[in-house]
Amino acid sequence: MGETGMGPEVEYADNARLTELLRSVVRPGDYCAHGRLFLPMPTVNVAGVGLLSFPVPDSQVRALTEVAERAPYGRGTETLVDTSVRDCWQIDAARLCIAGRAWDDTFATVLDAVATGLGFGDDLEARLYKLLVYPTGGFFAPHRDTEKVDGMVATLTISLPTAGAGGELVVRHADREEVIDMNAVEPSELAFAAFYADCSHETRPVRDGHRLSLVYNLCVLPGDTETPRHAPDYSAEAEAAARHLVEWQDEGAGKLVWLLEHDYTAAGLSFDTLKNADNAVAHVLAAATARTDCALHAAIVHIEETGSARYGEDDYVESWHWRESDIEAMEIGDLYSSRHWLDGWVGTDGSRPPFDEIPLLPEELLPTGALDGAEPDARRVHEASGNEGDSMDDALTAASLLEDHPQVLTPDRAVPVVLEGLRGEAGLPETSAFATLWRHAADFLLARSATPPEAPKDWVVATDILCSCEHCARLRSFCADPVARVARFPLRQELRKHLHRIIDEHRLDMSHETERRGRPFTLVCTKNRATHKRRLAEYAEDIARMSSLMASAPFGQQAELCRAQMAALRDATFASGG
């Protein structure tokens, strides 16, 4: 695009301080990492119990508790046993023997995943610490891990296949929280999670059955000064970024668009899938926009250029001289026209706002030079017509984070804010117009969120897949199955890509990973609760708007007309625990 190796013609934003700040956020990783694998299982031999079966049957769970001891917890310099704080059993590593021909490869896969997720390098040592046995009702209240051995920086927990429900692991750091489903029920299923030792975490009560977890201390090697010792904390960068955004707004500037380093498809782009430095920058911008009146979205940048076709400087293409194989060597000479725009919007909560295309204007793109040398994704050459020579079109797409102001508010979000602002206007809250608008806003929010969202009762995933191929038929059957959580599709690459696209385009509540073992490779689809998670976020925001409405209730005679809605709002906020 443009001259050879120069990339498209773009006018970048002049914001060197924000660019320098965001480019300094290069540390990969996050405060916790988790996943689920379906791989050959280890042999787990426990002294006094013997070789475990998978899923571990109730008889063996009882045998494990008979040879285990009550798990203590630390308070200051004391080590205490109190089942009101921690209700589970533990078996020391010295009584465990974990082996199996494939276990080294399986464990290496787990360790590589958590090392990447936490931002560690390759020099990380995992030391087996305990086998934990959580009975029905078992839990561990919020706490932080102590440094049990020299060099310990994080904890890794691996759930063994056992029938049960509940027992979610909750990890918190700064103002963030991750709730992780640690249940593993299939014979070859391992659920794992790792987190920095300075993170607060808890195990919620096991509602049914049991949970068995292998716990490892993750340690750096002696002399390693590169591996981070603490969870990443970008609060200072977020505060500085917020100041820059406020200054940018005060200058009357428009939106800012930050190009991401990695490639993402429109269907696969979300804040949950951002990698390495992209993920870190997104966390900084999310925290910064929360401190301002800005909104943050991910979007796809499109750049199309049309111009004269040439091979090199002053060597313009003649229609009768070029072949299809020559196109790659061509470039745009004189630029006739260009169009820059954004679409494919994704919110920080995973929602996809119904925004149309929005132009990318001059001086909105960062960082400067990000598209230098970028090659087009598509190129077309048009033969000469009339007095014009051959021309060509270049098209390029890239993923981005977009900060804009003011925030885009839908009526259910905007009206309560407006009413709260108008309540201070003398006489206005006593008018019928104010009360009518207030009642409409209350009725809308109550219709959607009068009661907390119910947790899904099964694993059915709603879908409207229309593709009639046999693989999509099987995917539909998997979605409709109320019990199955995992489906495996051994398929060649193009068929795996087909299912990838179907899952992403229909936003199905499932993750998909390729298991690169054997031939063909296997696409492993695991159901999750993404829709329920988005609904919980929507519900929390609805409750906040309801509280705003209660604070801006009409006065005088109009208050009597709004009594029913006011009572319902109180009931709804009470039911939320707020």
C-alpha cells in the first residue's frame, strides 16, 4: 500500500505522552490463568489408599479422608484448624506418587499454559505440595498464600476428575475478580488454575459431591531476577492514562484508536481473547476510561486505497504486460482515493453494540507508525479504461481498541442519569412529565431485573445454527444436550476452521481449542457460562440505575402516583443484596 514497504497513508494522532505510556505497558500476563484440558491422565497412587480411579468414586474419596488430616490455615505466626474458616482435608506430597508415561507431557502442557498466562518465562519449577479433598459443604474463606518455600511466586491447583458441583475458585487482585469453575467430571478431564501468591482467593462451598485438587508451589530458580514476583499492577499507568484522556477531551479532540499488536478476526475479537501486551494495554485503558466519561470498545479498522498501479518508482503498469502472478510485486503510485472506517464493535463486557460503520478520521490513530510496512490483506488490479492507466485497490484490516467520549448510552442507561441531573431543578420533579418519564424508566428496569438472574440449571446452549453439514448437526446436538459439557471433533483443518467460525459468529457459550495429538487434530469444545456472565453484569448495572431512580423520585402529588414503582425498586435492590 503506498510506496513499497511504506504501508497505507495515515495521519496519526499527535499524543506522544499517551503513546509512550501505553508502549511502556509491555509486561505480558495477568494475575491469574486457568483452563481445561482433555489429555491422558496420570496414575495417582496414595499411600494407604492405592491407585485412584477416574472419576474418583465415593468409596475412594472416603478412603482418602480416612488417611488425610484436617487442613489448617495461617493467622499471623499461628497455624490453626477451624472448620468455620477452612473445611477440607489434606494429604502431604510425601504420600503421593504421580506418574504415567504421558504425564510429563500433560503436565508440561499445563505448566506452559499457566506460565504464559501469568507472564513467566520458561524457568519455572512446580513443586507438589498437597492433595486437597473438599467434602460436600467444604470451602476455604478468602485468604492469601504464604511463601511456603524459597522462591515461591504463585500457586497452581489442578482438579482431578470427581463427581461434584460448586467449589468455584474466586481470585481477586486490586479491583478485579475472576470466578473459575474447577469441576472436572470426565475421566480424561483436568481443570487447572494458577495465581500469584499475593492474590486474595477463596474456594466457595462444594454444593454436591466432592472436589479433589493437586496443589503445587510455583517457584523461580535460584539466581532468576527476571521472573516477576508479584501480580501485575497497572494502577499508576491507568491513573496517568486517565489524566491524558481528560486533557485530550478538554482540547476538544475526537476519538482515539489504538492499534493492537496481534491479529484478530472480527468474529473472534473480544477483550477475553487479547494476547500478551494487547491484554495489558486493554486493562490499563479499561481502568483509565472508568475514571473518566469515556467509553472503551474493541473494533476492526478497515483501510481501502485506490491508485495507479506500478512496479516501482515511475514504472507504471501497462495492461498488456502484467500477469496475475505479477500482482504481488505491484504497488500504488498516485493515490486517487481512500476510505478509513471502523466496525465489528465489542464492549468490555463481551457485548456487541449495534453500531454502524464509524469513519476513522485523520489524527485519531495511535501509535504513530503502527502501519508502516503493513501489507494489504487483499489487492485487485483494474485494466486501463479511457485515458486512465491501470489502477489497483488495496484493502487492509487490523484490530484496535477505541476510546471515545461521551459514552454511548442506550435509553435504559441514559434516562436515569438525566432524571438524577434534573431532580435539582426547582419544581421539575413535581411535574407530570417528570413523573411519567420516571415511571417508564422504572417499569423498564423492573421488567428486566426485578429479581436476580437465575443460574443456568443445565448445560443447554441456545443456538440457531442453520448450516446443514454433518459437523454442524453434531454441534447442534451438543448444544441441546443438557448434561454434556465437552464435545470432541477430530477433523481436518478446514473443517475445524468451519466450526470455529460457526461458534464465533453465533457467539455460542463455549470455548474451542485444538488438541494437537494424533491425526487429524481434535477440536475440543467446552461449554461455559458467558451469556449468564453478561447477564449478571447487565443486572448489576440495572440495580445501580434503580438506585439512581430511587434517589431522583418525583415530589409532591406525583410521588403518590409513583408509589408502586418505588416499592418495587426497593424490593429489587434489597433482593440484589445492595
